[in-house]
Amino acid sequence: MRATHFGAGNIGRGFIGEILAKNDFSIDFVDINETIIDALKERNEYTIELADEQKEQIHVNNVTGINNKDNPEAVVASVAAADIVTTAIGPNVLPFIAELIAKGIQKRRAENVTTPLDVIACENMIGGSQFLFEKVEGFLTEEDLAYVAEFVGFPNAAVDRIVPIQHHEDPLFVSVEPFSEWVVDETQCKNKDLRLSNVTYVDDLAPYIERKLFSVNTGHATVAYTGACAGYKTIDEAIGHEDVLNQLRAVLGETGNLLVAKWGFDSEQHQAYINKIVGRFENPYISDSIDRVARTPIRKLGYDERFIRPIRELKERGLGYVHLVEVAAMILKYNDPNDEQSVQLQTMLKEKSAEAVIAEVTSLTDETLIAEIAAAYNA
């Protein structure tokens, strides 16, 4: 079977590529990074190393690279011939690949391909595949859309694996944590016969997306911002500090209360899930920089993002959220001169009141919540 995967970076190679290869796919990696694409074309293989004591190595074969900037026709042909299309490029980049996917779909239709195809955006966002489809849709005719309705699915997914920024002499070598989770909304799949091993298919993806977002993403960011306030530079360094660890557990306790109340997760099983997450962050074989995890603070304070959304929903249910508010205040304090959003946020706070900035970046209209975050910031 053939896969077209957009994004040949560390996550693409070290997570999605590994699973596709384990399912006997040949993989066309699509990217604009010439160094990585040229290496994939030349070698047709690469190595993944699991970041733990054993340092097990996994060799991925039967791969190649396509530079979508230099050779868009090859990308279109790859999509047209693919059994599955996946992405790991970041939410902001998805619109830039939409036309290529649309042209690939049109080529499939022109060639009367009736084998169902699923396009899965493996991004750190809610509704990534449907967001991608909205962008693809703009390049399709009514006839194309009728074809898509019958033969092409855009099932949403939740993905989870820590792949820190890293530098190796070999541009294709990638180190990843042993844990990984990939969950797909089965109801949105068109190819009902293709089920990947090491992927979980569910009828309702929302609980799994929120569990990951409000536990892993909220937790990782909590360690980053709490650690930054304490002067640490790396996640493993920060989580070794008792105050940072206690703040992490307190925040995950609050989001855990929300997830149990909202989705009916078993409280003991969810506590075990929390413990596993804490253990992942404590992994001494992964050294992730705080400035990487803490980047784009304005986005992380978004209305439906990892802090404000659980704060809103906990308040609606009469549940506690004080520790989440504390971290929201730390995000407002975060100052990284190399991060554009951090610079923008600090400029805003110099020009306006904390309340005005909080209302603007969070889109909150609840004056009580705004006042609570402002009080924590001013304290």
C-alpha cells in the first residue's frame, strides 16, 4: 500500500511514519526542506531511536521524498495513487497544502479511481481534518465534491507523542519518546476496510481529543510556564523542582475533574493516565527546552485552548480552577524576546490594563473570570 505524508519533520518521521511503515506502507514524504527530502530520495530509509534506557532503534524502509515547492506535479500524482494521506505539518501550514490535495483528488476522479481514500490531519488541534477539508473544498467543483462525498473521507484524529527539538549529524535520525497514541474518528472514514494497527478507532473522538488537550498539552505548558517563572531552561530540569511538579499535579487534578464530569471517564483510570503523563514529562532521556514548549503564548490563551476552555467549563460546573488561573497569569508574565507572540503580549501589557489585554487575547466576556486572572497576574 502507498501513503502520502505531508511533513517530513521529526514528528512526521518519528511518529506517523513509524506507524505507517509498521502497517507495510511505502511512504512519500512531502516537504520543502531540501536537506531532508534529498536524503530521503537518496537513502529510502531512516532510523528512529526510542528515548529511554534501552534506546531501541527502529529502521523505517521503503520511503522517499517529494519537494512540493519544486515538484508539485509529483505530489498530485502521489495523492492520486495513495491508499491513505496524512499530515504532520502544523495547523497554520494546512491551508498551503490544500490545493495539492484537491488536485490529487481531481486526478483520482479523472482516472475513475473508486477505491476510498481517507485524508487524516495528525495535528495538535481539534477538528484538524475537517479544517483541512474546508480549505481543500475551495479548490473543488460541484462534481468533485460529489466524488468526495462518495469516495474521500477527512476523519478527525487525536495524536500524542513527545518529539523534542533535536540536532543530529544524520538529518534523518530522530529520537522520540516510547509512548504514542493515535485515535481516529471511525464515523468519518470512507475506507472502512483499512484499519491501521497501533491506531485506535472510535465512534466519538471528542472525549479523547479533550483528554489529550487538557492533560498532555495543558500539563506540558504548565511545566513550561511554571518552570520559566522559576528560572529553568528545560522541561526535565523544571519538573525536578517540587513546586513545579506540585503545580502540574494540581492543574491536572482540575482538568481531570472536568474530564470525569463531562465525559464520564473512570476517575481511577484517569488518575492512572495522569500518572503516566507525569512520568513522560519526567523522562530523563528527553530534554525539551522550555522556550519551545512555551512559544506562542497568545495562542495558548485562546478561548478554546488548553487553559481558558477548561477554566470556563469548570466554572460552569461549579468546580475549582484556581491553579489553571495561576498558570494563565504566568503565561501573561512570560517574556521571551525571541518569540513574536511573547513580545507582542508584553507590548500590549505595557500599553493597556491587564483586564483589557486578558479580554482581548482570551475573548472572555465573563468579567469575573477576567478579574480572577488579572488578580493572579497582578499578584
